[in-house]
Amino acid sequence: MEAAETEAKAEALEVLAEVAGILERRGLQEESELPAQILAEFVMVWRSNKKDRLLCSQLQVVDFLQNFLAQEDTAQGLDPLASEDLSRQKAIAAKEQWKELKATYREHVEAIRSALTQALIQEEEIHRKKCISLLPVPLLCYLQKQIAMEKLRAAQKQWQLQQEKCLQHLVEVSAEVRKRQTETQQELERLCQEVGTLKQQAGWERDKLQRYQTFLQLLYTLQGKLLLPEAETDTEAEDKPQQLTQPQEQNTGDMEKDGGVSFKAASPQPAGDASLPWLPEHGKGS
């Protein structure tokens, strides 16, 4: 286990040393192509050797297990009464140690990858700065102007997109307002029509009420004039008019409620009097 951990640390230190050497050589050389090629080849080789490293780690695990089994067999040969609990504890300890070693290996691998990424970024930045420094001043000014123009165009495009979004939102809001205004106008027209219909019905009801009032007034007048002839009738006919008085008064009361006119109920028309046969018909027709 210690040997595997030592090998992993040595591998990580070796990779970091090679990267540092490449960066140092990069600062001493005038041309940047050769170190870049070396770094690219190193990265390609490092990636191609990934399977080899995985196989090596697996072989190390197998070797560790073989050594562990050999030691276990030796211990059992020397002490055949060794308990299974001791063997289980040793296996658990070995498993925990293997997990720690694996975690350490992953940490070193991540550190190497991070270092390589940073090295590549630094290499690109150095190469870019050197290329810019080698450019003539007019060309450099032209490039800076082009960069500024690109930024300006990007800002204008962004502003235009924002304006288009705002305009689209305003169009949607305006359409919604027009729709609601149309619905409100239609509802107002419908209510106006209903009000007109109700006014017309109210006029009809007023005319009908006026006719009822006129009819009741005429009926009252006629009944008032017939009181004297009714007083001269025989006493034999008094029972029959009294029987007719109750339904006549009830009908008169109902007509007073409908027409809104109050008057006193008079004596009914005599049964044998045919001088006013049109009054009930006139009441029904009105």
C-alpha cells in the first residue's frame, strides 16, 4: 500500500516538474511553436497512457491482494487456531486502507489535471500577448478599433432586441385593451337596449294603468248614478243584491290594487237592468 501511494505521489510530482520545465523553457525561447508542440505531444501521450496507468493500478491491486493472501496463509500456517474474527478485521482494515489509497490517487490525478489546464491557459495567454507585442502599432490600433466596433455592434444589437421585446409587449397590451374596450362597448349597447325595452314596457304599463283608472272612474260614476233607482226596488230583491255585493266588492278591491285608485264600493247593478250590458265587456277588453 505504501509503495502504491509513493508511486502515485512520484508520478504527480514528475508531471508537475515536466510542466514547470516546459514553462521555463517557454520563457527562454524566442519562438513559441516548439514548446507548444512539446506540450501538445505531452498531453497526447498523457492521454494515451491513461489506459496503461489504469492497468498498472489494477496490477498493483492484484499484487497487494496476492501479498495479503500470502501473508494470511503464512499466518494461518504458523497459527492454525487463528480466529475468523481476526481475519475479518484484517480484511476490513485492508479495505479501508485501499479506499484511502484510491481517494489519494484520485486527488493527485485531479491536481495534475488542474495543473495541466492552468498551464495550457497560461501558455495560450503568453503566446497571445507575445503575438500582440510583435504586431506593428498601426495594425494593433486597427485591431483594437475592430474589437471596439464589435463590442459596439453587440451592444446595439442587444439594445435593439430589448426595444423589439418592449414594442411587442406594448402591442400585446394595446390589443388586450382594445379587446376589453370592444367588449365593454358591446355590453353597454346591450344594457342600453335593455333599458329602452324596459322604458317601452313601462310606457305600456302606464297606458294600461291609465285605461284601468279611466274604466274604474267610469264604473264608479255609473254606479253612483244608479243608487237612486236601486233604492226604490222591492224588499224581495234585497237578498239577491246582497249576495252579489260580496263578489262585486272583492273584484273592485282587486281592481283598486292593480290600478292604484281607492274608492268606496257601491251597490251592484240590478240583475234585471239591461241598460248597461257593455260594462263587463269593456272591462275585459281593457
